[in-house]
Amino acid sequence: MKAYVSKSFPLLSTVLFGGCSGGGAAGELGIVVVCGVLGFGWIVWMIEKSKSGGSQKPSARMTNERGISLDKRLEQKKGSRLDFKQRRFIAKNIGLYQWVPVDLMGAWEERILVFLDQFPVTHLKVKKATDEMRLLVAAEACLLIVRRPISDYRHLQVVHLWEDEIEGNENARGTATRHEVNLSWSYLKKTIRNARDGHNLTLHEFAHLIDFADDGVAQSIPVPGHSEDHKEWKILVEQEHSRLMKAYESGKNYSIRAYGGYESIKGDKPELFSCGTSAFFERGSRLKRECPNVYDALKKFYGVDPASWRKKKKT
């Protein structure tokens, strides 16, 4: 103990022991004092560590438990299906429905059922959204993760539907944070049946939600910093932002909306992933032709290949 103290705290040792090399009462007293100081310091350190851990662990634990709970719930829904009325309503109102391959339908419906069970959807005009409203939001949100875990939405607390304008964001048709999504119901109704315009409001805003999920920042990199794909995404975003800016400035018609470049002039580039996602699902073939690197990255991330989808005949 004495050797350890003198090596680790040479100045303290010199002061307390007074330079003594022998045992003696002074040396023994010095050891007692040093041990007391070290012991008190250790107690203080443990208390502070406990406080720090207490402020972080519950949040991390809650996040993990929420994600685990959602994925377990999805596993429990394995094999469950929408009823005929629900399926018919989605087929009639969602333009992309006729393009989704049959082999994805089961996974899609399982996720829709979990979404309806786990995530509240409100309507700010009449307080409570109708079952039909909730079904359409759930269906489009879950198409995004049809080959991904529903824990992608682990931070989501509520979806708000506004009749027209979003309070506080009157110029926006939709907004998203890490914990909530706001959608203009009137705009959603106007665009939801068009499967090829690349302006899908729900896909766009829920892509933001996914972008936020890993680190609380929307910068169009949907994977965590430790992911092997993070560097690839960072390079891709920089390159594509430059192309989008040129498209916007020239007025060129582009598979990814030029809006994604315009909105990214300052700071991070939050719209690239969301606009790219809308193009991926609704303009897959064109995106693959014009931006093969973007298409391949999204194909890898979402686990689907919309460029290969073919429209089914209505039944």
C-alpha cells in the first residue's frame, strides 16, 4: 500500500510522510491519512458515477425495451392478416397497393396490425382519428419497413393529423421529430392515390423518423456512426446533394425532387434521405437509372427492390 501510494501520488506522499523512509508513528499516521483521503475520494467518485448513470441508463433502457417490445409484438402477429374490409379499403385508397408484390403482403399486414395497436393517431380537428384515417397512415408507414423491424419506430409517441395547415408550421404539409409525426390530412388525401409522382407525404415524413432514430439527428444518414455503412452513406449524401443543387438551380426535372437540394442549402441535409425514399418507392426504375448509387444504398437499407415491381390487375 505504501509503495503504491508513493508511486501514484509522489507529491502527496512527500507532504504527508515528511520525507520519512522508516516506519515510525509519523509514517503510520501518514498512511492512515492517505488511505482516508483515497477512500473518501472513491466514495465521492462512486456517488457521481451513480448520478451520471442514473440520468442516462433509464433513457437508454426505455429505448431498448420499447424496441424489443415492438419487435416481440410483431413476432406475435406472425401469420395475422387484415380483414377483408380493411384490405379492400387500402387497395382502393393507396396507389402503391397495386404495385406491392404478393410475397410482401403478409409482412406488410403484420406490421400494419402492430402499428394500429401500438401507435396513437389523433386528428386535431375532431380529437380522435377515424379507423379509416389510422389505417391509411399505418399502411403507408409500414410499407417503408416491410422488410425491416418495426423497432425502427421505437421513439415514435404519436401521429397528429391536421385538417389542413399544421399549427406552428403553416407552410409545411408534414413535419417529423424523433417522437412525433404531423401530417396535413387534406394534402395526404389528394396525393395518396398517386403512386408515381414521388411526393408521398407519409413515406417522406416517416423516412425522417427513421433518420432521427439512431442518433436524434436528421442528416440523411439512417445508420449509426459505428455502422460499417456510415462512411458510405456520408460520401453518398455529399455527392447527391451537389447533384440536387445543380438540378434545382437549372430547373431540371429529376427523379429525386429538387426540393431535397433546396432545403439542404444550410447545415445538415435532412431532405435527401426523405425525398430519396419517396423516389425509391414511387419512381424506382427512374431512380435506378439516374442515380444507381442512391438506389443501391436504399435497396440495401430497405431490403426491397421497387424497380422490379409490376402493377397488378385490380380485383
